[in-house]
Amino acid sequence: MKRAKKIKFTEHALLKRDILRLHGFLVETSTLKDIIKSPEKVETGYKNRKIAQKRINPTHVLRVVYEELEGEIRVVTFYPGKRERYEKD
């Protein structure tokens, strides 16, 4: 049986979470983990990183950029985006 990889967060990702919280945009690490585990869409991004995406409301998605490493998944950053931009296909 394959073990699930542990999900870790870079300092940048945690700082971004805290900065967004100050602006009234609350994102829990559990939400980010859920998007990685059950994305609606996954793309390959810069430096072969993965971008997992899920709708967060009728007009926006949350995109989580991560790296798959041996034994762990490392969340690099995340950001909200408009569905019309990221759900074209």
C-alpha cells in the first residue's frame, strides 16, 4: 500500500497566507491540502511545478503551486484567480 506524501509549506506560502488574512481573505492550510488532494484541475507550471486548482466561489478559483519531492509535497505559493481566466478549456 502506497503511503500518502506529507504536505509541507514553504515560509513564503505561510507568509502569503498571513498577508492575505490581514486583507480579509482567509485561507486555511487544510483548504490548500484539500485542493492538492482533490483538485478540479492540475496543470504543469514554471520549473515543472504542479498547479492544483479548485473553485472557491461562483467567480473565483484558488490555485496552489507545489513541488512533488521524494516523500513529500512542498507548497510553494497559492493565489486566487478569476474562473473566466483559468477555466477556458
